[in-house]
Amino acid sequence: MSPERIFQLHLVLGYVAWLLCFNVYVWPRLKAMDPFDAQRAIATLHSFRFFGLAFIMPGVVSPQLPASFAVFAAYGDFLTGVLAILALLTARIRPLFWLFVVAFNVVGATDLILDYYHAIQAGLPAMAGELGATYAIPVIYVPLLTITHVTAFYLMLRPQPGTAPSY
């Protein structure tokens, strides 16, 4: 099997495994939580996205890793992580907390979409071995990040109990 197919298989199975886990263990708890607490839990996970800077760390990834992918992915993750940390730090100032929740989800989801685009444009699946120690990020961590961004948007947009629908 080619490295490209192995990487694609790992990526797909990462989504399958996280969706199975998420649906059984995480989703029932998040949807039962107060929206603030649910978003705070999601922000806590995303606050670790500073780790994406490893994509530009010499010795961690191959020098042949395309910069068109690595630099954008690294700084997009870093910015998302900082915004998530700011959300957590402003939890007592609710309007500011919600501003940062929206910001880290918009920036983070956009980053992931553009990372996929840049990876495909750079031919990254065929050279996935160049990811070195960061290989686990796209195949294990990114599926969970994507799922939690979708969940965060869903939780922000769903009608809250006790509120009258506006017509």
C-alpha cells in the first residue's frame, strides 16, 4: 500500500474512531450541559492547539515538508489556541467569553479547511512521512478538532430551552 493510501486510511479511520467515541461518551454530556459549560469544555481542548507550531520546528518535521502547508498550519493552530485560551481567561466576562468562543471557532474551522486545501495542493498525502513526529496531528488530533468545531457551531446555533422562537 502506498504512503498516500496509508495516510488517507489513517485520516478516515481517525474520523470514524472519534465519531464513535464522541457519540457515545462526549456528545451526550455536552448536549446536556449548560451552553456556557459546553463551550468552555470545547475551548479547553482547543487551547492546546499551540502544539501545531511543531509543524515548523526543525528536527520535528522533515525539511522537505512543504512550507505552503507547514507555516499556515502552524500559525493557524497557534492563533486558534490563543483565542481559545482568551475565551477561558474571560469566562467571568460573558460577552467577552462568547466573542472569543465565536472567534476561535471561526478561525479554527477556517484553519482546518485551509490546511486540507494546502495539504492537497502540496501533495502532502503522498509525502506524509515528511510530517515526522507531527504525523499524529492530522490523523488523530485534527478529526477531534473538526468534530468539536462542528459541535460548537451547532450548540451556538440551536435554540436554547426556555426561549421563545422568534417569528
